[in-house]
Amino acid sequence: MHAAPSLKIFEKLVELPDELILVMCTFLNLRDLCSFSLTAKRCREIAESNVLWFNFAARSEEHTSEL
């Protein structure tokens, strides 16, 4: 039995270093980041990174100051 294409992509993704996945997560919106965090324990741990949340806070401040 062969894995579904999306599963193969996920398997390749989790082979990447945490730091690279963290950088990729900075491009996600809040909803997608929450979905990502629910996919696996390692993904949750990456999604809970303070660096990532500081990034979201900074982006939020930028949008607020533009209003």
C-alpha cells in the first residue's frame, strides 16, 4: 500500500531541521499555524516557539499601526 501524496510531502517536511520549519511557519497565518500544530507532536513544539509568536506579535503591531 502506497502513502497518499500529501503524506509523502509531510514525511519529507518533518525531515527538515526545526529551524527551517520555524522559518517556513513565519509565513503562515494564525489559522494555518494552529492547524500545523495539530499534525504531530514535533509540529506542536515548533509552533509553540517564542520566536514564532514574537514574529506574530510584531506583524500584528505593524498592521495595527497602519490603521
